[in-house]
Amino acid sequence: MYARAEMLWGVVSDAKGFITMQCYRGDGSKEVLALKATDRLELLAQTVNKNKYLAGDKLCCADFAFVELVEMVEFISDGKVFEKYPALKTYRDDIFELSGLKEYIQKRARLPFNNKVAKINN
């Protein structure tokens, strides 16, 4: 499982890097980025459609990175990512129900994903 988790961490990191950079370098259009970002999640969405978590039945570090990315794409796409990939909503909701994380999610302040120089979500 460790090797699979490491591989998936790389896939998630690549997708996050691409999407984040578009927030800075793109034209500032959430609609254009939403299409690109949603497409970048296809293989990962297929994985969580077949498994409870990215690496199978056990939670791994890549899941936490991926759920943050799912939340970011939810913002960028105004929730439309869940229309294309309904399994991602179930996945996100299941992780957000984990003991300890659930309580944190309920209390946390909503912060932007990017800093002030980003064209999207600054």
C-alpha cells in the first residue's frame, strides 16, 4: 500500500500544481479553469468510484491532499465537479465525517486557497 500511496500522492500533486498555477497565470476566468480542473480529476475520480479511498480500503496521506484539491475544484466549478463525478462528493463527505476532522471542519474559518496575487480565489 505504501508504494501505491506514494504514486497517488504524485498524481494528486501534479493535478494540484496544474490547477493552482492556472489560478495565477490564467485569464482569471473560473469557468475556463473549471473545465480544465474538472478534466484533470478524471482518473482520480475513477479510482474513488471503485474504492473507498485512493489506495483502496485504507486511508493514506494522498487522501488528505486529494480531498483538499476536490474542495478547491468544488469552489472553482461552483460545485459542478460533483455533477460530472458524483463519487467525489461521496468521497469528500466520507472523509469530512472522520472523527476529529469532522469537528475541525465544523469550526474552521473558510480561507482562500491562494494568496493575494492569484487571479482566482485570492
